Amino acid sequence: MAHHYFCSRTCYYRYCWQELWKRLRKRQMTGLAAWNALLTLLILITLFFHPDHPGEKTGPLTPQDSGNPAPVRWSRQAGKYLSLLAEYPQMHREVVNDRVYELKIPLQRGWVVTIWHNDWPVTTRIAPTRMTYLFPITLVYGRNRQRVVVFNEQQQLVYDYAFELDYRSHLVEQFSVTIDRGDVQKPWIALTFDGGSTAENAREILRILKRYGVRSTLFLTGKFMERYPHLVQQMVADGHEVANHTYSHPHLTTFEEDRRHNTRPGVDRRFLHRQLLKTDSLFFEITGRHLAPFWRAPFGEYNKDILRWAAEAGFLHVRWTDGFDTFDWVSDTSSPLYKEPQEVLKAILARDQSRFRLNGAIILMHLGSRRMQAPIHSILPSLIDSLQARGYQTVPVSKLLQP
């Protein structure tokens, strides 16, 4: 057989296989090219001539639709276009680190595309020419529901796809905290002043700080800036650091009613961003610069959601160190919170004997107060002299938090 002798038919078949393998190895590149061409042809046939699935949803999806709808394919009648988005049996989910998500969609002339973001239509566009269009989508922190709907010139549905983007930011997560003390290894102290809507003591406080060469951090509301733009300019000229105290000094939680820090009805991401960014815009209009990236919640009311929303706007929450609230806003002498100026001074200096001494402490005072008799800010000269004599340096919050 084959001009050879074999001990059995099995040996003969093995011989034939070896001869065939030798011939294939000599033509290896030709065989691979032919195999790849065959696979490519099969893929093209599958993509361009695959029939539509029966029972697929053919009408446009609305924000009220629930569940995970099956995606509608690009129809052959619409030009045999293929989606740049992968088709999944369930809703596609993706984690992104950039706030702006760029969505690319191929369109023909006259096609209409509508993009929904969190159940709200944000973009509608008619394609003037045939090309691939870029649609930037601004995301909110966390879950973002997207839906893309495309119709052709005959108002026939071409494409309908829903997906989710989960926006995560390492910087936002770092800023979603509250700071109530600086580095306890450094003899630095921050004098901070809140400016709500009045400025009875502002001029005297600024005069004392300037006389002693002290730079502080001032948390101002937008209404304070509107009423006293000349004081804001003076603060910047004196080298003070100006931070955010919201626009209208609103209550953000229900603490006043139930002693719990639950988010108050009507307070959401958009509300807080408006409060913070409007104040920053006012400051920029007055001084030509932006606020320091710090904010202080009115009445000390905040929770995890509020901290995260503020972090999305670029602001880190700075509270005050426990025991360093001067209660200078208390004018009722019968209140248990009412303190005489010397009591406040002694209470602050007495903490120099505590575990961390006064290192990194953030002291809270106010630029305005209805307290006309024995104002607390009168202790500032003695307080600054005493701190300097004990080796402490008064610095703005930004330096207190270095590095």
C-alpha cells in the first residue's frame, strides 16, 4: 500500500496523517490566510444578514419603562449600521472615573437622536450629515441612568438602548469627610470667623487681626458678601483666607426639630450645589478670585450625603474643635451657653494642659452678634498674646491642614 509495507491498517492511517501534516506545514501561512478569510466572511454574513429577533421591542422606550429592556438593533432598512455600543441581554453597567462621559453615535443625514439622563431628556439633535457624532454627558456622583433613542427621517425607530454609568472619584471620596482639627504634632492654631448676615464686630475684629499680623480663615455667606462687599475686599487685601458658608445660611438637616441629622426635605444635591457655587460666583465677582476649597455647614448641620454633595462641588467641610466654640453668638444672659469673655479665654488656655494641648485646634468665632455688652471678640488681643507667649502660631486653615 502506497509502495510500502504496513503491519496493519492502523499503521497505514497513521502514515497518511503524517504525510498530510508535512504538506500542511509547508503551506502553513497560506492555510492560515485562507482560514482567517473564511472566518471573516462568516462574521460579515452574520452581522449584515442576521434576521431581526421575533418579539423584540420595536417602540421607543420611555423613562417610565421599568426592568432591563432588550436593546433594539439597527434595522437593515435604516442603512445596516452597527451600534458602537455592545448589545447585552441585560442593562449595561460601567464604572467611570471621569465626570464627563463621551458617547459616540453614528448617524445618517436627517436622523434624530435623543439622550436621557436620569429619566430626563438632556439632548436632542438632528444629524445634518452622515457621520459619527460625539455627545458629552455630565455625570453626577454615583449612579447615572442613560438612554439613547434614534429615529430615521421616516420616524422609524432605529436604535433604543439603556445603560448605567457609576461615577466614582477618589478626590470626592477624600473630600467627603469633616475636619475638626489639624496636625496635633505642630503648635499651630486656626482662628476662624463665620459671617452670616450681619457684621457688627467685623471691622473691630479685622483691625485687631491686622495689628497683630494674624491671618485667619473667614467663612462667609453669599448674603454677607452682597451686603458688605467692601469688607470682603478688605479681608482679601489683609491676606485672610475666605471660605464658603453657603449663600443663605439654611438649615440642612432636621436637627432643630428631632435632634437628628437627617437631610431636611427640599435639600438635595442640586440645592446644596446652588448654595455653594452661587457664593463662590459672588466672591469671584467682588475679588476676581475663587473661594478657598473649604466650607462650613450652617448651624453645624451635616451628614454623609451632604458632605459628599459638597465634595462634588469641590469643597471640604471644616468644623471646629470640640470645646473651642466661644458661643459669642449667645446674647441671652439667662442661657446656660452664655459666657463672659474672661471665662472663654480661661477655658481655651486651660486646654493647654490636655493630651494634645492646643496643637491643631480650630477656634470658632463670629463676625456678627447681637451681644452688645462684653463682646467675646474683646479677648482677641489677650488670646493672641498668650498663644504667642506659649509658642503657638496662628495660621489659616489651609496651612493648618498641610501637608
